[in-house]
Amino acid sequence: MFLECIFKDENEMNNFISGLFEDKTNYIKDYTAINPQFAEIYPLKFFDDFNKESYILSNRTNKEIKLDKTDLKILKILSEDGRAKLIDIAINSEISSELALYRLKKLKREKILLGNRIQFNMSVLGYFYTTIWINFRHFSEANKNKIKSFAKSSKNINSLIFNLQNPSCIVKLFHKDEKEVRTAVDQIKELFYDESIEMEIIPVGEDEEVIRPLPFL
């Protein structure tokens, strides 16, 4: 089972993990916590659209921006309906349309609101979902830039994550068959032929996927 969680700080994350093991009826044998230092998503590449701007979902170098109640109301509305009309946003936020438009532009300018994303049912389109965990002995800036460049240019890779601990890097890809996974693995090995790396391939099941963009609101 894979949980993608959002925490305010490390203390909140540790309390959540501890709570998982406090229930004596749980059956958790082991776990791995991925604490992304950098996360980027590449939309629509499997439709041969390589010009779409990448979305940086997490970057520890970004400064924290304070939001007021109106900003949070707008984000909550958009998390429930990314296509909400301006007039509906204004009414539900109890502000004017002009102020709602100003707030939306401000959220985009500060890169809090990155855009709308359509969630495809990839299995119906004939795609499978696999993650590749990569451990580097020396995860230098040069190696980070190499894997970033490769991820952006690869048709199958959907997202990229950098982690402080092992695994150093996680690549998520959609593929039609196992051959495409093997090709991606071979390309990564060739890219880092002079480096000591380890890879683990993890196919992702299709039982259930629930997405809550802003669970804390």
C-alpha cells in the first residue's frame, strides 16, 4: 500500500507514523517513508506533448508564503472543482468578482496555484503504472541534473522525486508493456554507466486510488 501524505512539518509526520503503530490490530510489518526534497510532474508526454511546462510539486528552496482565510477558501473551492467559474468562486468566498480575479492572479504569480490537471484512467487507455527506485552512492548536483534532463525527455516518465535518504530518486512511469520499462531501466543504466547505482522496480496495482489535493483544508 502506498500513501501520499501532506504534512506541515516533520513533527506532524512523525506523529502520523507513530499513530499507525499504536493500533494493536494493525498488520503493518514494515514501512519506508519518502520525504521529498524535490518533486516534479510532467503532464501529457504520453500524448507526444513535450512542450507542456513541468509542475514542480515540492522544492525545499522555495520560501513559505502566508495565506489568509480568503486565499484558503479559494484553494478549497478549486481543490473540489478545478473548473469552478469566477463568479462561483467569488460568491462562495464572499468577495467580489474583481477581488476573486486579483486573488487568483496572485496565487498563480506566487506559484501556489500551478494550474488545472485532468486525471486520466490510464488502465482504460491501456497503460500500466510502475515506479523505479534508484539509489546513488554519490547523488551529486551533476547526477541530479542528468536524471532531471532524462525524465523530461522520456515519453513514459510521469514524475520525478528526490529524497534525502534511500531511495535517492524515484521515477514514476506509464507504459504499454514491460518492454518500455526495460528500455527505461537500460537507458538509466547507460546514463550512469560510470556510477555505482542500484535500482528496484515496483509495479503499482490498480485496486483503488483516491486523490485529495488539499486534505488539510
